[in-house]
Amino acid sequence: MKKYIIGIDTGGTYTDAVLIEADSGKVIATAKEPTTHYHLATGTGKVLAALLTTSGVTAADIGQLAVSTTLATNAVVEKKGARVGLFVIGYVKHFPLPVLAVVFIKGGHTLQGVEEEPLDLENLVDTVRGLTGEVDAYAVCSAMSMANPTHELVAEKAIAMLDPKPVFCSHRISQQAGMRERAATSALHAKLMPLMQDYIAGVQAAMVKQGLSCPVVIIGGNGQTVTIDHAVQRAGMTVASGPACTAHFGALQTTGDALVIDVGGTTTDIAIIENGRPVMAADGCQIGEWQTHVEAIDMFTGGIGGDSLVLLDEREGLLRLGPGRVVPLCMAQGLPPASTWLGAGGHGRCIGLVVGADGDEASDDPVLQFLGQHGPSTPATIGAAIGISAVPLEKHLEGLARMQLTFEAGFTPTDALHVLGRIALGSADAAKEGAAILAAIQGVDPEQFCHGVCRRVEKQIEDLIIDYIIHRYWGTSLTSFITSRESHPVLGVAFSLKIPLIGIGAAARYFLPGVAARLGTTVSFSSHCEVGNAIGAALLGRAANVLASIRPEFS
């Protein structure tokens, strides 16, 4: 085994990296660089270069690169990723899933593998013809396909003949009962496959530039490693990659019970530790609206983080936060002054063109043309100029962002922390200008407004924790009640935790002390907790290496 292992965690805001000794697991160096969504190789290359430069270690001494990413998790929470057409075969009771289209057709088998009804191939073919050009990938889930996958295989072949795009069949990735969960699992793989393709290509390009030729593994949601060659076809297995590393790093900090809370730029991830060990989800992980059969640690993810968009309601000026992530005003480049665009409602964020993005295929797009001529603008301004109403415009903007052609900027909790003087990562002046504008709408001073934003972040993280605990121990969700409990006209409820919190992530130190106080518990932060997921990835990669090295002794 070579001397060192690199762990990388690519999040929605930052890409973190650590260098550890392969023998001892000791952290030698750390690095943090902004994640470059439009070209993932750039941010990954910068963080690798910084790590090697800081440590003085040569590329030849690196024995392994272990990668964790929350990009898949973020894509699900933010309702991004590939557009998926899902075919559900032989299941009468309809159900929704957050994909472009869910189509129910006749067919399926019994538990004994006997055909229950012939596959309605004609309906499938007609539907695929209608979806061609509208979707990026397909998923197929047939009743009892784990006993007999014939209808899924026939559907897969028929779809491929009509539209040569990826098709994911449920029998290849789930052998459990539960039609909705199996359908969600196959659709999740389809949704995340293009994203994983881009990510792996970015990692490989960055490695080539830095002269690294070591093996690469990606950490799966269950804490096990997936080779880079299989990661695309098993993209759904990476959906809880970041939380798995969160749980592993948190487990190193205690021998008892605790909740590990990773507050990132885009999401907050929660995992539970019992007797010093991460707990596995009994029936597969749940990410946002998706209950799946993906094997993963017991975790929960919500769309709240340091870079969540702060929006004010146009009528009442009420504050909303997330789940979408934007570039904070303090970090944004090339924006016009906030005084020329920032406001409530449709003026809460600014859309701009990504510098260096290849927009040739969409050069006739009206939004891109408008942005090219007039520069970054708000959705309200764009919609009024080109004649697209709010809902269709939002879908269109989502598509442009998915293709990495545009970026979004706005006021965020990160900006609020700049105004309050708690951090200094970017332009405090830009953050202060934005705070002054939004504070005036609410009729408060900028510092009051920013304190309100921070309290809202703390409350939403608190709500996530409570919802996770209730769901874990009672198997139900009280999300709507939990989020509105403080304003309920009759019932007053207060919650407290009997176990401590362990904080991870760049934003954790600023928000979790308040969360812990609200829940009547404590929070601790260990050394290097800001890059905890990268350390977790490196250590999980190291553990897989050690296991592989001792297996021959038992063969």
C-alpha cells in the first residue's frame, strides 16, 4: 500500500479534500475550494492541487482516491437531475413520483413468476413516441419482476429501439417487495445517471491534470465503496454518499448515542449514532419525497443550508427559505448592483449566463438571448420581456440550470452571516446592500433582518431533526404540524432531545449552537469538522483497502 489516501467530498457549495496516512489514518492536510457546477473538473482540480501543494506530497505517493458527493442528494432535494419517464407495469393503484411522467400500463407477473396479464406493448410504444425528446432517461418497474423480469426486459428492448437513451429496470437494483419503493429506486437511478457521468468525468480530468493515476472509489450510501467503472450504472447507490461519510466521521467522535448534523451549503443531513456506530436504514433510505430500496445508513436530508435562497413574499413580506440553492450575493461575480433588481417575489433572485458554458445547442433560446443582450436579470423581468408566465418560466429556467447554461444568485444565510460579522469569505458590502433592501421591505433594520434569517435557519434545522426522530421511531411524518406548531391557535408543543448533537460542515458552527439550545441539548465540534465528509470518505476508502488486503488470508 502506498503512503497516502486522498478523500474528496463534492458538495453543492464547496469541494473539500483531505490527505491522510494510509497506515494510521492521520490527517496530514486539508483543502477547500468552491464547487464549479458548470465544469466539475475545475473545482476538483483546484482542491487536489491545493492539497498536494500544502502537503508537499507527490502524486506518485497517493495510493487511492476516495470520493464522496452530495450532488446526487442535492439534485433530489432541489428537484433537479435528469428528466425521467417511468413505466409501471401491472399495478392498478396509481401513485405519484417526482419524475416527468409516470405511465401505468397492463402486464406484470405473480409472486410465482406466472404472467398475470399480457404486456400492453402497443400502449408502451405509443407512449414512448410521445416522450421522445421530452425525457433524458427511462425507468421500468413491473409487478413481481424480481420473480420474473420478462416484461421489464421486453419493455427495455422496445424503448431502446425507439429512443436510444438509458433505461433502468427495477429487477436489476431491487429484490424487495413494495411496488412504489421499487419504482422510486429505478427512477432514482435514471434521474441521477447523467449527473454521475459528468461528475466522474470531472474527477478523472482533474486527476490527469495533477498526474494522479491511483485507483478511484466512490462511497455508496451504505458506506461501502463502488468502483468508478460501476458508479454510473449504480448511480442511485450514491444518493446517500455524503450522509454515509457524515455518519462515519460522527461515529469517530463518540462511543455512545448522538445525532450527527451536517450543515452544508445546499442541504442539512442528519444521521443517528447508536453505541458509537452508524445505524442502517431497515427498508432503504428516504431522500426528500423519495422512499427507496437503496441500501443506506439511516439518515434524513432537508433542503436548508448556508446558500439556501431567502425569499420575501410579495404581498406580506413574509420570509421563506430554500429548498433551492443560489450563489450568495457576497460570492457572486458579474451581477449588477442589488439595488437595480433585488426585491420580493419574482425579484428575489438574479439569473445570469454561465461564463464558458457551451450554449450552441440552445443559441435560439429566448431566455438565453435575453440574458446575452441585457445581462443578469430576475425571473419577473425575464418573463415580462419575453412573454412567459411564472410556472412555464420556472420549468424553463430549471432546464437551463440543469444544462449548466445559467446560474442563480440571491440573498442567503451566508450573506446574513457576513452582515453580522461572523464570517468573511466574500464581499460583505454586497451582502449588506442586499440585506438593506430586503430589511426595508420588512420594515426592520438590516441586522434585525439577518438575525431573523439565522433564526429561520435554526428553526428549519430543528424541524428536520424532530421530523426525522418521529419518522424513525413511530414510522410516520408530522411535517405539516411540526413546521406550523408555533402558530397553532390551540395546541402548544415543545420538543427536547436526550442525546447530544455532533456538528459537521462549514456552516455548522454558526447555526447548530442555536439549534441545540432550542432542543435543550448540547453540540460538539471536533478538529477538521468543516471537512468531515472528506475525512469520512478517506477513512472508508482506507477501510475497504485494508479489507481487500486481508481477504486472501481467508480464501
